[in-house]
Amino acid sequence: MSAPVTSVQPVLEFARIGRDDVPSAGGKGASLGELLRAGVRVPDGFVVTTAAFRDAMGVLADEVGRRVAGLDPGDADRLAAETAEIRQLVESAPPPTPVADAVLAGYARLSAEAGQPDLPVAVRSSATSEDSAEASFAGLQDTYLWVHGGQSVLDHVRRCWASLYSVESVTYRLRRGIPETDLAMAVVVQQMVGARSSGVMFTRSPQTGDRSVIALDASWGLGSAVVGGDVTPDSFVVNKVTGEIVRRTVATKTCWHQPDPSGHGIVEAEVPTQLRDVPSVDDEEIAELVAIARRVEAHYGCPQDIEWAVSRTAPRGENVFLLQSRPETVWAEKDAARHQTAPAARPFDHVFSMLGGRRPSGG
Amino acid sequence: MFQSAGERSFPLPSQIAAAAGAEGWESMYPYFTRFQPEDDQRFWFYNAMHFPEVIPAFDGITSEIPYTAIGANTARLFSFPTTMGIEYRILNGRVYITANAVTDPARIQERLTDFQERAGHYYANWDELYIGWQQRIEALIAEIEAVEVPRLQELDDLSVVTGARGYATNHLLRENFHRCVDLYSKMWHHHTEFLMLGYGAYVVFFEFCRNAFPEIGDQMVARMVAGMDVTMYQPDEELKKLAALAVELDLADLFVEGGEPAKVLAALGERGDAGARWLAALEEAKDPWFHVSVGDGFYHHHLSWSDDLTVPFAALPRYVEQIRGGADLTRPTKRLAEERERIAQEYRALLGGDEEKAAFDQMLGLCRQVFPYIESHKFYCEHWFTTRFFQKIRAFGGLLADRGVLAEAEDVFHLRHTEVEDALADVQLAWASGGTELGARHWQPIVDERKRIVAALTGWSPPPALGPVPEALNDPAVQMLWGVTDETVQTWLGGNELDEKVVRGYAASPGVVEGVARVLESVNEIGQIREGEVLVCAVTAPSWGPVFGKIAAAVSDIGGTMSHAAIVAREYGMPAVVGTGQATTRIRTGDRVRVDGDRGIVTILG
């Protein structure tokens, strides 16, 4: 485990971040850096740190803080109006030159490394709070796909910052009494994968919690169609121990998300007929995804909820990318409640307790 | 425990009429196998796993005797707390069974105390007792092999007089026949002596795995537990050795696809010293390793390799070809053992905590301790001993045919064992009196009639179960004894709604393949199988293992996931669905089928 990055640099490349850098890079940013350290292929990018956020808020912070503190969470109308104004303020205020320059330089470097000027990127907020409820207000909705051009990236970074002042986010802080002075947010800027197929993986069964299987959902195009529930994906269950695909359900996939032909954002469209009933990933790709999932799970030491994509352009063997990985939470709680068999005095005492007339309910 | 007969009910025994043309089938079996009026109140199911075919009159002994032994062990020796033994009945030539559960809590508690003392003694001393078991079973095999089928001559041997033996040879007809039956009974007691305790250890581990890994299949549990099972693989190993010897002695040209055993043997006889050496090696391998039955040891007509060389000789050409091509056919026991250990350790690593891991170690350890018995008892009991038993009975049939009582030796299997004793008494009397046996006039019409009845019964489709459905079959011991769970019953109940293109069975070996079906009526057709076909047959016995190398998948009417055939299929890495009950009647040679060994489903594609 390496020491966290202590500097206050406004921009940090993924390669310089690890799991302990949540305070500066946010949860999402720290996780992407950590995945890279674990040897997992993730699309390259950088984080606009919480230090950059604080710099940018600088002179605004006092005024904004005062205005938020004066709000009543019960007064919905005024709250909506005030927060809209605050967001407008945050989005339109030009960031300090060092921050703007660092973001533009980071983007230029990323474009140069990819060999593509105006490289399309995803801009996502990355919350520092470990509180998943707060994180979901303050961050998860704020994902801007297929952004390109330095100025546009900068604009979207500011939009992410402004999202901290959404009605939901502010209401949440007011009700919890969270002081505005503790507020911080990082933003992830990451190269887009021109996804042929994408989807999600759980490193345990979402239905039964079984930790010996990996459940994988996949569909054509960008992952937002699967995550957003716009399509019924293909679904596979793979045994971790043997690698066997124990269940496969190929769905009729009618819709996909693709980059907007205008060059900005994404559009939803119909999947061409000839692709609809074809599996969106092949067995070899499933095997690679499963191998990666196992590595990530082992790296973190607990079951993971993973987003992934298979690139349209990268050659086989280099075309599978992880976009995100976070701990699975639903079954983790149930695990604690599950009955765990304890060892007996003699091994065959287990036989006695089982064949000794234990009568499960209904018998 | 049982719901009243209503919607959740199978046909009642009393509602089932004799199959057309098979009226009077009851006379083939003893009175105590017949359904009684009060049996309508109980739940019964067809034991398709052990008795997939119509039972000829003599073969009734293969249900009568095993059920005297298994019930004695669970009910009276080890005092299993929640179950006594199994009752069986015969209907239209098929065996239906039910278990007598113990449900009174006070009685269960009493039985549990005895169970702990008695079963505890066996578990605690397992390895030592198992060595004793092997000695006892080998002694029984030696005894059955030594039983003489008397030869009745014009005058008894002079030595009987000079040695003052005191009794004439006709006495030995009944004594020796009876010894065969007695030894067969003893063998079955020994067979079940360790079996239910062994299964108990397995079921406990299986339930544990199901709790920890809800989606785990029983195949995976079996893979963690299975040993190297040296005994049941040995016949196949002997074949590989013979194939290697054929190559070494430059006899490979004689082993070609479709060669009939008799012709191959004759050709070997003309190849001088090399041929003689190979034939000697064959004789050496035969005893005991060719005493594997092509079935599971419950029918006289499931012959062994030593009775009929068709199966081994169908496998030899392929082995010869592979060895000539430089292939190493040695069974990779080291790799298999490592793989078993890897799977077990990976599952263990996925468990919640150290307590649970310790319990896993205990249960897996116990399973592996008992498994050598579970794996190897079949070769000793159902194969080696039973092959010898049926050979002796066939020889008594030969004697009855020689004396004119029967038209041919095989007809003895159309008499019940008590009727065989009658026929032998007839011979004893005729030889003693200097008169003539009266059996020809009595038995031969009966045999003819029974052959006709067996043929008529063969066309009858047995319902999977009879009577009202029990509320829940949730007692592990009863499930273990029956081999049937709630899910099985639910599947049967839904049976009518199932797609007629779908045949369901046990998922015995994973993987999904499509191929052209080859339905084999009997093992004698095994030479017809072509590379890449899907084998469909009544029984996939372990002795068919050698042909597994040739086929893409196996489907059978009978068998369970713990059967040796399933274990062999897994080792060959070939999908298998067993215990379908009806694959051979629903699928035709030439049909394109998809075998889903993960889910136990065979789909007829056209």
C-alpha cells in the first residue's frame, strides 16, 4: 500500500493515484487509479482534484456557503430557485488560471498520448464521501459522455462541481446538518471507449448471493443502455472455480446507445436486426472478463460490482476495459446474518445432527 | 404427512390395469410384491434407476434380496433415526418403492441414541473395518466361484462310494443352487453395510455446500469428493495395456473398426508366438477385470465383458490407433488429483470465515474417507460377484436343459428362484428313480407364456409415481434412501405439460453439444457407433467407458449423477444426461439432438 498523494496539485493522472487517495481524487477516481495499479486495463485519464475544486470555489465559497445556510429544507420552492442560481454561479465563474491550465494541459496530454486531437472523453463527478446516499446525490447522476475539446471539458468539469448544489444534494446536507465548509468534489476525465459491447458484472450471484459464480450482463453499444435499464441484456453465469459458463441467456436486444453523430453526447437507437439475437460477447471475451473480475475481487478482498466495455477498435486481447469497480453491498449485509456451520467435536457428528430427525418447517 | 388424494396425486395402483396382452403377469413374481388395496393410500415411485426394464421372473431376486439387506441395515442394524427400510411392489413388471419414514419425535429420539452408538462405531473405525470388508467380500466371491454345478452321470463317481461320502450327487443340485442364492443374499448385506453411512457423509457435505453456495451443482460436489477410483477404471486400463501390447507385437492390423471378436481371436490364433502371447495376456486380464457387467448388475441379460467380448473389442481398435499415433493413454491420475484439490481449495477460500472453513475440512475429510468404499464396492458387488452369480445360474439352466426340463439354458431366467428349486427337485427325483422328468410338459409352456408377457410389458410406459403426493420429502435420510426429492416429484407432476421435444434427466457431466443420435437397443450394437455421435442407451455402464472416447455425448434411461458412468463421462470431459427414463423410446437414431449436460436436458431438434 502506497502513501496517499499529499500534494495539492489540481490535476492527477490515474497512474499516480491509489485507493488511499479518496480525499483528493474522490471514490471513483481513487478506484480507477487502484485498478490500474492492480494491472487491470482501464481507459486512461486524469482526476481534477478536490484541491482544484477548493481553488475554484475560492472567493465564491463564502457567499455560496452563506446562501445555502440560509435555506429551509422544507421550503421547496425557494430551495429550487436558490440552488438554480447557485449552480448558475458556479458553472459560469471562470476557474483560476492554474486550475484551468492544468485541466487543459491534462486533456492535451491525454489526447496526444491517444494520438487523437480532441479526444472524446467521459467527465464524471467523483465524490469523496463514503456515505453512499450522499454520493448518489452528489455524484452518480453526473456523467457526461462523449465530450471533446479542451474548453468543453472544462465546462463539464464545472457542471460536475455545480451538481453539488442540486436540490437533492443541498436538501440532504441541510437535513443531516453537514457543514458546507467540509464540501469537496473531484472530477474524473477519462478517455471514451468506442464500445462495441458493454455491460456489468457482479462477482457473486445477485439472485442468491453465491460467491462461487460471476453474473455478467452484456449488450451492444455503450454501457449506459444496460446500466440505465433501456435494454434487456444477454445474461451469463460463470463458475469462478472452473470457468464454465453455467447459464447463458441470449436476449433480443432492441436498443443501443451510440455516440451522437453530431459529435457531442450519446443517442439511443434501434439495434440492427441482424445483431439483435446474436450474443453481444463471445466465450473468449467472457473468459477474459471473468479473469479480470476475479483479479479485481482478489485485489479488494470482497465481491465487486463492475462496469466494463469491449472496444470496437482495439485488437483482441487488448480490447476489454473496466470502467468502474465498487464493492457489492446488498449481499454483504446478508452475509452477516447467514447461518454458518461450526466445526463439530468429531467429523461424523455432522452426520448425526443432519440425519438425527431435524425437521425443517413444512415437514 | 400425506395430503389426501386430490389434484396433487399420481394414478393409484388399483387404477392401473395389466398392460395389453400381458394379463396374468403377476404369476412371474412372489405374492408379497403385489399391490394391496390399502397401498392406494401411500406414495410410490418407479425405481427407474435400478430397474429400467421389465423384470424377468428369475431377476425378481435382484429386488427381493437387495431390499431385505438395505432395510435391515438402516432399520435394524444402524437404527437410522428417521427411516426404517424400503417396501417394494411390482406392477406390470416394474419395481415401485416407498420408504417407511419414522415421524414420532419420541421414537426418533430413541433411535438416534442407538444410531450414534452404532454408526459412531463404524465411522470411528472406518478404515480398519473397510479392510475387513474387502477380505469378507473377496471371500464371498471365492465361494461363489467355487460352487459346483453337479454333473449327473449314469452312475455316481466311484470315489463317492470309496470315500464313503454318504450322499449321492443329486443332493447337491438343491444344496449348491441354494448356496448361490444364500451367497447372493450375503453379498447384498455386505453391499449395504457401509453404503448408507457413506452416503450420509456425502449428503451432509452436499447440504453444507448448498447452504454456502446456493448455485452449486451436485456434479461439483462430486468432483471435490471423488477419489481416483482405481477399481472401476481398471478394466479400461487393462484394455489400454492390451492395445499397447498389440502394437508392440506387431498385431495392430488385426484390430480394425467393426471386427467381430470371434474372427479377431481366430486371426490371432494364426499369428504364431505373437498371437499366443497376446491371447495369454487377454486371459490374464479377464480375471477379474472383465467381470464388469454392461449394465448395473440387476438383469441376467446384461452380460459381462468376460461373457461377451463385444464391448472391449469395439474399443480396442481406437486405442490401438491412438497408441500407434504416439498418444499417451495413461490415466492422468496426478493431474486429476491436483484438479480435485484445486477445486476444493478454491471453494474453501470462498467461504465466509475460519469456523466455516474448519467445518468444511471436517466434512470433506469424512467424505474422502468413505468414498473409496462407495466407488469400489460396485466392482466387487454388482460386477464381479453378480457376474459370477448369473454364470452359475446359467449353468444350472444348462443342467435343466440337458435333462429336458427346459428347452434351453437361458430359459431358467423365466422361472422364479423358488420355481428353479422345484425344477431341480424334479431332476433329483427322476435321476433317483430312473424315471423321466415331468418338467418339460409343466415348465416349457410357462416359459413360452412368460416370454410373451415380458415382450408385451416392454411396450408399457410406467408412470413415474403412484398415489397421493407427500406434503414434503424433506428428510435427508428418506431422500437419500429413495434418491428422490421434492423437486423430482414436482418435475414428474409437471410431466404432462413438458414439451414433447424435450427429454429431462440428471445433469451428469457438464457441457452442451449437438450431434446425431445413435440409439442402441443393446450393448451388442456398440460396434455401430460412429465418431462424434451422441450415444443414447438404456444404461451407460462404466464398462462402456472405453467407447466414450469416440462419442460427443451420452444419454441414458437410467443412472444418477453419482453413478460411475457419470463420473467416467466427467473424466472424459463429455456432456452426459442420465436417468431420463425414456430417452431410448423418444429419440431415434439419426435425430439431431442437443445434449445439455449442465441442466440435464436433451432437446430433439429434428
